[in-house]
Amino acid sequence: MRFLILFGALLTFLPSPAWTENADNSLLAYAVNVHRTPVQPWPGYGIYLGKGIFITAAHVAGRAWMTRPKVVIEGQEYPTGVIKEGSFEGTDLTLLSIDENLLPIRLRLRKSTLCKDPPWPGEQVVSVIPGRTVRSTVLSPERLPIGTRRFNTVIADVAQTGNSGSGVFDAQTRCLLGIMSRKISQSRNRADTGKSETYDIAKYFVPASEIASFLPDDLRLEQVSNSRNTNLHLR
């Protein structure tokens, strides 16, 4: 009987599905769309860092002097300035800025944190795009084809999670673990026809460590531990 009482008391402290969903949905405020000029036919995403600064994948924004990227918040487009531009072949990140006074108040009050520790296989994450969050898991790079293992920060659930520029957050601490960059695919021969087909097996995200190095000194973000021993923490 004493064991049952203790077990019941423990259950009261475990997060319920509704609590988990609400906590994940709190991350939706950071997610935006990114449009080129003219608007590209595929969706592009970004994440709000704070102080009027947004981060996206470099190939989403493209060469900014040509594409004149805009951030889209609740259907409204905001022209941006470019703070720093990476490249798809190098660091697939670009930083965009908007006059903070033009942003909705709910966004001005927010500021992202970066995950301090490297992602580890099995880590639970939340993929975030405007209007949608999806849970996924960090994969071991050993599960990738040898030729792609240089992209060693990857998640599963390719079909469901956000595409380029979307945010990958640690599911417990809600720190930003990375920015989605690209799919990793593999060719296989079908057993019945022998025909070669391409399968998506993972998605690579630019990790928080590279984001921290990419940020200018005056834009440094607080870093939060996302190690396995981290207690549950919500901002």
C-alpha cells in the first residue's frame, strides 16, 4: 500500500500530455516565415532570437542583395536588413534584422536561449514552424551513410518535421538546439523490381555551437544546459 501511495504521488509530478503540448506550443511564438522577393514557391522558415533579430538557413534567404528577404509574422511582411550571411556550402545560416519597435509587443518581450551542450542520440526535440510543433529524436550519425556523416547533427521523422530554416528546440529546456538545413537521403534498390529509389532518412540541423560562433559579439545569447542530467526548466 505504501508503494502504491508513493507511486501515485510520483505520477502527480510527471508532465501530462496536455501540459507537454502546451509547453511545446509556447515555442510557436518564435517561428516565422521568410519570403524572398518575389516569393519563392516553397516555404521558408526562421526563428526569432530577440532584439529584432531573426535567424534562418542561408539558402532560404538566398543572396540577400538580390532576394530582399522579408520576415512574415501573422501574415504581415516586414522588410529586413542583413546582419550576417552564410552559405549553403559553408555555414548555412543568415541573420536578418527588423526595427524592434515595428514588431508585435508579444514578440519584443521574447528572447531565445541557445543549448549549451551538444545534441546526443535519443535526445527529445521539438521542431517548430509557424502554427505547428512536432516532436522528434536526435539520431546517431552512425545511422547515416558514410559519405554524409559530416552532417552529424540530425533528427528523425523527415516527413513530419519542419523544413529549412525551422527551429529545433530541446524538448525539456526549450533552448534552441539548431536551425534546420537539409534532408539526407539514400538510394536503395527495390527488392521486387530492382529499381533504384531515393529515400529520405534524416534531417540535418546547424547546431547551437555553430550558431553561437556565427553570432556577432554584440548579439550573444544566453546558453542553457541540455545535458541528460538537466532538470526540467521552462522560461
